[in-house]
Amino acid sequence: RAAPGRAARRQVLLSCLFSLFCRAVSEQIRYSIPEEMERGSLVGNLAKDLGLNHLSEVGVSFTSRGRTHYFALNYENGSLQTAERIDREQLCARLEKCLLNFQILLQEKMKLLGVEVEISDLNDNAPSFESGEVEIKISELASPGSRFPLHEAQDPDLGINSLQDYQLSGSEHFSLHVQTKPDGAKHRVKALELVLEKPLDREEEAVHNLILTAIDGGDPARSGTAQIRITVVDANDNTPVFSQPVYTVNVMENIPKSSRVITVKATDLDEGINKEIKYSFRKNKEKTSKIFQLDARTGHITVVGDLDYEESALYEFEIQATDGGDRFDISKVEISVSDVNDNTPELAISMVVNSVPEDSPPGTVIALLNVHDQDSGENGEVTCSIPSSLPFQLKKSFENYYSLVTDRALDREQEAAYNITVTATDHGAPPLSTSATISLQILDTNDNPPRFEQAAYTGYVRENNPRGASILSLQASDPDWGENARVTYSLLLPLLPGGEGSESPVSSSISIHSESGAVYALRSFDYEQLRELRFQVQAQDGGSPPLSTNVSVTLWILDQNDNSPEILYPASRSDGSTGVELAPRSSEPGYLVTKVVAVDADSGQNAWLSYQLLKATEPGLFRVGLQSGEIRTARSVLDKDALKQSLVVLVKDNGQPPLSASVSVTVVLADSLPQILSELSSLSASAAAAAGGGGGAEPQPGLTLYLGIAVASVSGLFFSFLLGLLALRLRRWRNSQLLESGASGNFSGVPVSQFVGIDGVRAFLHSYSQEASLTAGSRKSQLHFPQPNYSNTLSSQKSCDVKDPFLLGEEIIGNKNDEQTADKTFRLPPSSVTHQAGSSENTDGREVLRCDIRCSCSYQKK
């Protein structure tokens, strides 16, 4: 092709100037360039038109299909350039305007812009004839003025650059008639005819050679030639005639191949060979024959190719009917193609985000989609949709572009990933659709605190557990993911009154594994010291910032039978001895002698105590209450029963295995103290005689020990009485109060641990309510013992007189047998009062001392 002329250069200059001011109003940029520009030629400064310094600032890229390969972006200078030579005639054929449309995406701004480039025509094509040599046979009978159609020349250029004129040379017998279109279009030639100007004479000239020249209007003009060879033949004076000047038909684009579309028909009035008609395509035979087939004999037109409404909605071609004498007629065939919904929509994903955080706000862009349907009308209208149950929506952003955005808040714990199916459906009948799936991962944020499986935990551990033993296990779960779901456990220690330096018993007793939540014992627990342990455990995740949850834990210490019964009464001394209990020989069966009191530090059935008589001097004389521990007489005391009865009582708990303790109880059978002394003396004398009769055998060491203890006890009581008497005198002198004569004093004592030694026997005074009435005006002194009634209280409503007086050391001033003694004051020695708690009051001039069970006396003075 020839280089463009001055007009072409002028067009290039105008297009470059136009590109500087081609910024479109409605988000579209327009450029205009001439065809046949070299590769890399400037189309326009896209960066400047977009108001950018560099295209890389916003990530500019092409998004359209099809014709974007004709252009390229220069990211260095921001210009739009041609990627190859552009032939306008190849792209747009006979269209008046040749426009190339495409879109560019500004990725940073998430914005689409349309670009339209108009390709202007250059006179780069010369007119050309379909055949360089044309052969025409003309009857010699042809009259002047006869016209013979010629094939027009073809010029792909448009406007002034297209075909403008013809010139004929070579013979004076013929002239050229050019018929133009009446609508004044730029391509003005409608028909080209060879006109016979002079009659032909085959005998004079059988062949005429003509040169037909076609000239366009370019500057400089281009031309093409064809050689016409005219052969003069004998006359065939009738021309075939078509039944219709124009044949029209409408077919569907999905018509099957080999289907008959239409039949053309022409008639000739001649006879013989001149009547035989052959049909053929005129113009663009190669292109037309790929789609349609014409039966030269019958005139049937059938489909041999694929009809596509999207490529061409109308097919126009000419049919020539030629008889045997080379006479012909021409008719036009117009085949209209109707669109059917035979193209599924095309769905392309221009941009997609693979993951978003679960706290992304509604409206976050996930993907940018482009839809296209090659059909037309309703068949080409496309609607995009996604399932309504998903938290997303589609928004139409620009022409056929859709944005997939979030519609509401996301929650990874409910749905960690989405497969979003986007469906594009056209409006055809039946509708066609296509779909694409977008996979989206939801990234976790720390929005859930750990949660324990229980609102509160309770654990149990037996006392005496080994150190490091696992007590219970706590479990908390976090629905988050990864580090946000990693749970660590810790103890929450209470703040003690002592401040930060004080150590909580929880921290020294238990520990918790930070990862598993298992609680371990740091020491061995003792139920008797600690029965329950309350604390809190915190579960904290690994998020930033971390979230935590607390739970209360109660740890119960279960009792084990690890404590033997402890005997409180009778109490044992350091030498292993206990007190001596008195029981009258006149006691009836069931008489309460004493009671063994024991406790067990354990609890529950481990502390249930039972008592049994393990050993006795007289097995049938005493019995022990199984549950109460009371020692009672089982029968009446006989004369043969020994004065001193030794009993061994076993106290046993109900644990598994059971633990026990035993105590020895000595019971003296006597009605009075003198009787005890006399019987003990007789026992001692008989024991000494037995020892002397035994050939000088040594006396029993046990009896000697008892006698020594009795003498020491009596002496101690005597001196205690003197001290008490002296204290009483001093007090009376201090108060300057004299006792009235005839006043009497009532003495009630409840001795608990006072022992009196009599002839080697340590007699224990019971915690019974006793009363002593001492009268200063009488010549005798008596101490009255009530009938023993075992009680834990200090009061006793029942009393009886003991005929023989019971002397308390030196407490009684004067001799029993001294009836002359009068106006004497009686006072218990201070050493005999061993109370733990009590009260005193002064009522009506009397001073009364009242004590609890641990007091040995109750004293009142009138």
C-alpha cells in the first residue's frame, strides 16, 4: 500500500490535537487516529487525560475482551499506543464510522472508564475489478443504445477516498454509462453499463478490446483497470427475465444446514440453446458461496454454512440468470436472519478478594464481575444473581459490570468460608445461564471469650492424698481460630487482709496446668484442718487484646478414718493411771457408776463411736452402754465381790478399717470413806500377815504405794484447809462484817478432778451435785452426800444424807467428836476449786459463787 499523502498527515495531526482534549463527560475518553499507523504510534496521553502523573499510581489495566490487542499502555510516559497496524477496511468494512471500544480499570480507585477510539480512513486502497479480463459476447443484431452491464470496481475506502468515476478507452463503438445512487451517498456508483453507440458488424471486426479504468477521489487519486474483450456473435434477441426484481426471505439463525431458503426463477422467450438459463452469484462470490449454495439449473438457494445473527443480521447478494446466448438478467436476494437465544451469557471475574476479616463493615467489595451476551434484544439482556441466603449482594456499577459486596456483618464462628455462586441469566425463551464460583475465606478476629463447660465446678478429694495428685480437670472452649482460640488457665488468688505479702492458702494447696486445665494438689489435705477450699479459675485466650472468663470452683475434702478415738474422761495422767470411781455396795442393778467420754476428730460414720467392756475383775458385775459409754451395775453387789474392781473399756469408731482406744477404770465398792479406809487397812494387814507368814517375804509394792499416796493426800488437804481458813479470816476482818450466830452455811460442790488419798487409794470425786450443810451452832459437823445422779450440769434436786461423815482434810475446824466446838467457820481450801468458768453475785447480803461443770464447788456465805 502507498504511504499516506498530505490529507493523511493532516488527519494524523488533527487526531493528535483532538486526543489532548478528548476527556469524555460520562466517564468515557475518546480518541481519533488514522488507519495504518505504525506499531507504537501515539493514540493519546491517557495519564494526562486521567489527571495522573503515572499510570502505575492507580493500577490501570484493560478489562475488555476482543479488540484491546490493538492497543497497549506505556506505563513510563502514561500514553496509549498502537500495538499493531490497524486496517480500517478489515475491521469495519463499509461502516461510516469505525469505532473501537474497550474499558480500563483503575484498580486502586475501583473505577471503570470507557475508551473509544475512532479509526479514520486513508486512501490506502486503489479501485480494483473482480476480474482483470472481462469477456462479453454481443450479437451483431444489437441496436445502438443497447446496454450491457459491467462488474463495478471495488474500493474498500470510504467517502472521497472511495470509487468516484470510470473511464473507457479503446473503441468508438462503445461508451460508458455510470448510474449513481439517487440518495447522494458518497459511494455514488449504482450501476455500470457498456452502451453500444454504433452498430456492430462481425464481418468488419469480430472482437473489440476495451480498457475500463476506475478512479477514486483521493489525493493523489488511485485507479484500477480491467480489459474488456467484446466478441460479436450471432443474434440472441431475448434476454432472460427474473420473476421478481428483489427476492426477500426471513430465516432463523439456527436453521439446519442443507435447508432450502428460497428459489429464484427467470424465463427466456428464445428457443433452443438460447432458452437454457444458468444461475450464478454476482459479486463477492467467494464469501456468499461459503454460506449459501445456488443450484445453477434449478435456482434453489440452500444453507451450507452457519448463520449467526451476531455476525450478520442481513445477507444481500445478486443472482444472474444467463441464457445460452449470453443474455442475462440480474435479481437481488435479501435474506434476513432472526435472532434466537443460542448464546449463553459470558461471565468474567475482573477482580476478586480471596479473604476478608470477619469484622469487615457492610459494603466491603469482594469481587468485580463483567457479563456479556452476544445475542440481541431480550436474548442479550442479562441479569446477575446470587443465593439470597448469603450475606452478600450484587450492585451494578458500570454498564455490564457488577460489584459483589458484603450485605451484613460476617461471623467466622458461624461460617468460616463461603463458596459464592454468581449466576448470569439472559431473558431469552428458554433462558440460558452461566455461573462462576468465588471462594471467600473469613479471617478470624478475637471476638469470643473462652467459655467453660459448666457454670461452676465441684471437686472431691480424700484427705491424706499424695502430693501432686490430679484432683479435677476444667475445660473451656473458644470458638475463635488459631491463637485467638488458644486457652490458658490460671488461678485467681484472693486478696488477703495482710496485703501483698500474705500467702493465700489456695496458692500453697493447689496448682493448675496452664494448658490442660488439670488441677493438682500441692500438699496432702487434712479433713480435720480444712474441709473445703473455694477458689476461682480464669481461662484466657491468646488474642490481642486477650479475652477471659472466670469460673468458681469448690473443692471438698473427704474424710478418711485416720484418727483414733480420744478418751476425754476418765483422763489418764502421765503415769498412766486414772481416777477411782466410787460405787455403793448397796447399788441396785442399773446404777450409774461413771461414764466414759470419748471423741473422734473424724466426721460421719468415721466418728460414730461404740463402747464395749473388754475386761473386768468381775465379768458380770458391770456393763457398758454401746452408744452412751455409761458404766452401770449389771447386778447387785455381793459380799464376795472385791473392793477394787478394774475395768478395761474399749472405744471403737465405725471407720474402715475401724480404729480404737481403751481406758482402764478402777471402781471402789464402798458406802463411806471410813469403810473404804477400814477395808483398805484390813486388806493391808492381811497382806502383811500373809507376807510374814510367808517366811519373811517382802510386802507387795503396790499396796505400799497406795498407802503413801493416801497419807500425802490427807496432809495436803490439811494444809490447804489452814490456808483457806486464814484467808477467810482476813477477808472477814477486811469487810468488818460479823456472822450472826446461828447462821448456817450450805455447801454444794461439784468436784471434777479433785482426788483424796485414802489408804493408798486415789478416790475421784464425781461431777455430781452435792450439798454440805455446816452449822456453826451445832456441836457436830456433817457432810451430806446425795444419791448420785450423773449429770453434766451443776444443779441437783435430789440429795440424801450419808450417815457417816466424810472428812475433807483439814477443812472442818474442830473434831468430829468434839461436841464443845461452837461458832466455827467452814471453808473449802482454794486448791479444791478448779473451775473454768463461773459467775458471782451478791444477793441480800449473801455472796454466792456459781461454777460450771469444771468447778469443784459452789460456795455461799450468809
